[in-house]
Amino acid sequence: MIIVMEPKATKEEIDVVKNNLEKKGFKIVLNHGDVMTVIAAIGDKRLVDPASIASFEGVRSVKLIQEPYKLASREGKEEDTVIEFPNGVKIGGLERPVMMVGPCSVEKDFNGLLRVAVAAREMGCQFLRGGAFKPRTSPYEFQGLEEKALEYLAIAREKTGLLVVTEVMDTADVPMVEDYADVVQIGARNMQNFKLLKAVGKCGKPVLLKRGGAASIREFLLAAEHIMCNGNEKVILCERGIKSFDSTFTRNTLDLAAIPIIKKYSHLPIIADPSHGTGRRYLIEPMAKAALVAGANGLMIEVHHDPENASSDGAQSLSIPQFKDMQKRINKLIGRIDYDNQQLKD
Ligand code: PEP
Ligand code: MN
């Protein structure tokens, strides 16, 4: 249930509504907007009469949300969520799509990372990505440099001004990763690690939530809900491909339809990751362009200074010259997208 308070509602009036619903066992999430306060009450709606809540002083309207993902749902919040960073970068709504680029893993060669970051900056990208804690299918593969990698990312940020996005895999590491990163990433394999979702829900940084390889869109949005109902409403969704029957030509199947579907049912920003979505370098550019035209608020792309010798995911990483070449065309395309009408300008 969403309770919209009048712009001039007092703190006491808000507290009366909040306390009344809390007594009935509802979990309350308060959203103090610029103009008005919105109270999200999550619980058994049979225990309360919406008309009675609507009659409280200072209440403008009461709305029942049918979807199970109450806070992530467009039913509860019509306007797009736009996440703004201290340096002015914004993600979501009709803002220009953002680019998150960098190697799959942060490796020992700091200069390699820096070269990628400098190229990303030069091409107008906003974020540097790179794994410090790596979720690897095999325990014998490179597992990540952990805190050393976080330090490298922080130095690269200092030198380029790019924001840093990096994955956290364990609740115990959330404080450390949150300290270094501008965006904390939850990887596909942890999309339903509920303790981890709760931990990042309590952290102070925006969260990039990647879709699980076998997760439905409903499960994806409910995973976002876990983060949001723990207090962190700054969630960026990422479509990164799902398992399908044919993995002959691609690693995963990038579900492009998920982008407009999520935009219809949720107000959260959604980006696409055509590197993990396809697993093939040559498919990155066509899928990146398709995702942008489908309405993606950004892209995550793996770029490595020496893809042939990368510690992970070299086959789905662009080299620096390949990235620059592609990015010129992507920037041009971004300039031509008419988001209001979901098409290219003439
Ligand atoms: C990553 O982005 O580094 C990653 C491991 O991706 P995913 O969780 O989508 O597999
Ligand atoms: Mn990777």
C-alpha cells in the first residue's frame, strides 16, 4: 500500500499514519520527496481498511499495489527513478545513457587498467568497471585481487574522474567495497543471495543488480525489492543474458525485451551488458546498439588492454582500439535516440 501525504502534512501527521500501520504489523519505508512524503506500507492488506487510512489528517491518497514488488513497481511510483552521483552523473529516465567500461577482473598490471580508464574517459564514459572479488565457475580460475584491486580502482578514479563500479560477493566485505566503490555490484550468481541483498540494502551506495542467469523478470524485480525494502532505493538493474537451449554461438541469450518490459513495470533504471550477454567480442557492438534503441539507460562493456591474455573473459572483451572505434559509433547513436518516442531521430 502506498500512502501519499499532502505537501503540507506535518511530521506528527506522518508519524500517526506510520505508527498506526506499524502496530498492524506493516513494514514502513518512508520516502521524503522534495514536495511530499510517500509512505510505503508492506504487509497483509486485509488487516487494514484503506478508506480509514485515507481519512487520517494529512493523507492525500491511498493506493493498493497489486504487484508483489511494491517499491520497485511503477504502480507505486510513476516517475522514473534518476540516480544522481556527487559529480553530477545521472542514470535513469530520459538522461543520456551512461557507459560502464573496464576489464572483467582488475589484474596485477595497474598500467593496463589505467590505460583502459584513460581511454574510457577520453571517449566520454562515466564509469570504470572491474572485478576485485570474482565469482568464477571453476575454483581453479583467477579469483580476484580483492582489496588490492579496490585500491587500484580508487587510484584510477583519482586519475581520471571516472566513477567506480565493482562487485561484492560476501556480506562481510560490504563495508570495505562500499568504502572504495561509487556503485556496488551484485553479480548474476548472487541475485538471490538474500542476505547479501539485505546487506547492500543497508549500505549507503547505489547498487547495480545483475539479472540471474535463470531468473525470471518477476524474480529479478523481487530481488531489487529485497534491496529497496531494506532502505536503499538506489537500484540500477542490469540485463546480462539468461540461459537458453542454444549456447553454440553465444554464452547467454541477451533478453532485449526485458528492457522495455522492466521500463513498463518498474521505475528503476536498467542497463544492458552485451559482454556477458553474448560472450563474444563481435556481438558486443550490435547488441549494445540494440539495447540502447530498446531504451537501456546505459551499457556495461568489458574492455581490456590485452584481451588475449586477460585473466578472465578475454573472449568477450574489446581491446582499447576496438573500444574507441565502437564508442565513436555508440556516441553518435546516443545523440540520435529520441527517447520520448522510442525511435531514432531523422
Ligand atoms: C561481472 O560483471 O563481472 C560479472 C561477473 O558478471 P555477471 O554477474 O553478469 O556474470
Ligand atoms: Mn566478466
